[in-house]
Amino acid sequence: MVIFALLGVNLISAIILAFQGDRRHAAELNILGSAATFAVSLALAFRVYEEGPFITGDGFFFVDAFNVYLCVLTAFVSMTTAVFSRKYMAHERKHGKVGHKGMRFYHAMFQVFIFAMLLALLTNNIGVLWIAMELATLSTVLLVSLYRTPAAVEAAWKYFILCGVGIAQALFGTVLLYFASEKIFGEGSKGLLWTNLSAVADKLEPTVLSLAFIFFMVGYGTKVGLVPLHNWLPDAHSEGPTPISAVLSGLLLNVALYALVRCKVLVDGATQSHMAGHIMMIFGLLSLLVASFSLLRQRDIKRLFAYSSIEHMGIATFAFGLGGPIATFGGLLHMLVHSLTKSSIFFTAGHASQMHSTQDMSGIGGLIKGNPLAGWGLMLGVIAIAGMPPFGVFTSEFLILTALIKEAPYIMPFFLLGIVVAFAALFRRVMPMVFGPAPSNQKAVKLAHLPVLVHLGLVLAIGLYLPAFLSDWFHMALKILIK
């Protein structure tokens, strides 16, 4: 009943907001629906923490330490993003960037998007996982094109085409996986359930599973934003509404990586080798390096942080590919702190673009003088995402680097090169915006400060002290991911 309540809240909210989306208190209803989702996710997480993993819905759903942790993170960031979008979208509505129908569409599709991600995380069926990922893609494609400008429509089409091709590859990988499982379970849906597949992973045909993982890597890797199929991500971020950029980087990329890691566990069990891990390491390291150097060339503030997302998802993918308890723990922690930090950065970047009526970084300056909280919020967010202590990103990257030195020291120079270049590029671009002279067109806007403060406060707290319950949670997830 808790799972049905978790998914049902978003669907009911979407239906209500489809009719109420531009009327009085519509934004508050969006916040209320997201807050209810977060509350139910906490109840679900508490049950898993106390009683362990379980299967329900006649095997259709399963919950363990890995996916319920991401459910709570998804619900929390969606709630804070809904709070941020209240003032942000009111500003967009007031200045004519989005109309009556657009506001209704925005609020309804926001809830549909959250529903799709939660369904992808909770389903026990790899076919339904694929459907949920497709639903998340379609809903965000429509949200990216919300402003209906030529650039926004082009970005949405690019997103749809590239991710559509990627999802098609993931579907073929799903077919191959079912082909391997059918020999054991026979025809029917039993061969599509994660729990059944995990139990017989060592009996699955290794050659078929190896081939299936290639398609999963290309398919779900496209959604993660891994190089070379990453080009949709900067365009989608730069042309869509800022709240959608926050949940794209903070949530959707995590869900796609979750699917990829689940597939890796099956392939490792079938092949009894590290083949899948090596592939993830290659794609992760390539994404880190390409994104880091691409940061140097950016002029648009949202494109800048989109490439930063590619960089950090490359780090997380590399960590899970490297494997072992330390690197995997670091990967789990990195997913958490990146989501919190990057969403807060997009919140401040959205405010900065509204204050200056542009996303071009050359036209943004004097944020500290114009709005100290927005300026310091952006500066501290960049300090955190660049991996400086005492923020949580430093902790996760330090763990991954420690494991790398032990397992593959010859790769360490390339890994460090990517991190150092990204560090330099981010500070080179952000310092003039924060501390430079304020342009004459800078204006005051109503800012949503609370989500920024809460996110950065949590990332700082995690960097200073990792709570025992969170450490226990990650260790429970390690038992699932390392066998």
C-alpha cells in the first residue's frame, strides 16, 4: 500500500494540476503533492531500514536499500525543486515567456516526470523499467520545449532523437536478456523480474549477457549523458526551464545510472568476469575528460553546468565500473552529493539569468552586490561541485581516488587531469559572474532561497560527518551490488 500511495500521489497531483495548473495556489498544490511523495518515500525507507528488502504487488515491485535510497533522494529533490519553481515560474509567467496553457502543462508534466522516475526505480520488471524510462524521456522532451522558441523546439527534438535511439538500444538489450532467461524460466514474465534474474545470474548464458550489456551501455548510457551520446544534455539544459534542468541533472541521470548498475550486477554474475566494469570505466573516464575540457569553451551558464553534470556522471559511472567496496561506496555517495549540489547550482543559475535577462555569462556580473545570497549560493555551490573540502563531493571523490590508486594506479593521472581541468574551468567562468562589476541591466527578482540553503547545508554536513544511518544504508546497498 505504501508503494501504491507513493506512485498514486504523483498521478493524482498530475490530474488535478492539469486542470488547476495556472490558477491560484496551483504552485502550492505542486509543492504539496511533491511533499506528500517525500513523506511516503520516508515511510517506505524506514520499513526497508527496519525489516530489510521485500517484494510486493505479486512480484511486480521490489524494494531494497539501493532503490529506496534513490526514491527518497528523488522525492526530496523534486519537492525542493517544486518550492523553487513557485517563484521562478511566476516570474516567467509574468514576463510572458510561458502562457496559461504552458503553466498547466508544466505543473502536470512535472508530476508525471516524478512518477515515471519512481516507477523505474521500484519496478521489479525490466520491461516496465524500459517503459518508465521512455515515459520519463517523453515528459521531459515536452517540458524542454515549454517556451516554444525555435531553439527550445530544436533542443527538444535533438533530445528526443538521441535518447530515442538510445532507448531503442536498451530495448534490444532487454530482449537479449529475456532470451537468456527464457531457457531457465520458460515463457512468461518470470524471466523479466530482477529478483528472479539475480537468483540465477550464474546460470545465464554469458555470451548473450555480454552482448546485452553492450546495448544497455549504449542505451541507458545515453540517458546518463555519457560521451559520445551526450550532446542532447547541454541543449536540453540551456533551452528548458531551470527547474527542469535541476531535476534532469539531479534525478534523471541517477535513475538511468541505476538501471545500468543493475544490469552490470547480472552480467558480472553470468560472466564471472569484470568485462562490464571495464566498459563502464572506459565510458566514465572518457566522459570525465571530454566534459572537463568542454567546460573551458562554454558561454552559456546553464550549458556550463550541464557539462559539469556529464563530468560527474562520468565519475560515478567510473566508480561503479571500478567496483570494490570503497569505489562503490564512493559512487553511491557521489550520486547523492552531486544531486543535491547540482540542483542548488541550477537554482542560483536560474536566478542569475532572470536578474540579467540572459544566460550568456558575459552579461552576468556582480551577483554578490545585486543579491548576496544568490551570489554566495552560486560560489559555494561551485566550490562544492569542484570537489573542495569540507563539502561532500570531496569525500566521494577522495574515496573513488583512493580505490583507484589501489586497483588501477596507471589510470590515476588521467582521472586527476579531468578533475583539475574541470576545477580550473569552473572557477575561471564563475568568478567574474559572482565578483565582477554588475551590468546596468541587473534587476531585482524574487528568489527562492530556502532550497539553495537546504541543499548546500546538507552537502556540507555530509562532508563533515556522515551519519551512521546513511553509512549503514550504503553498506546494505554494497551487499546488493558486490557479490
